Amino acid sequence: MPEMSGVKYYRTLRENDNWKSIPIVIITGVSDDFEQFISTRKRIPPPDGYLSKPVDERELLELVKRLVS
């Protein structure tokens, strides 16, 4: 992302009262260690979902359906 890192953008969304209740799925090309890293941040809650690239379309759709139901 050219303007800020994905982690910083995620933190911005979670800290904003208008956006913090919206489910967030992080999709990244970074290794699975990223999920452990972002989930251990004490300042902000972990994401509602996490997928590694390349994304499996069925897996993404199942996750979104679960989060919005």
C-alpha cells in the first residue's frame, strides 16, 4: 500500500469508533507468522479473519458468509 502499511491501516480502522465494529479480513502474501504477529498486538484486537495469498475463492466466500451472518 503506497500511503501506509497494512498494519497501520488496520490499526487506524480498529481505533476509529465509526469503523471498529466492521469485520476485517487481512489478506497477505506474508507468511503465516504474520497472523501470529498481528494477533499478539495488545493495543488492538486481532482481525476477524486472516487469509494467505494466493486466496482460495471458496475459502474467502465461506469466511465472509460466516462474518456477515
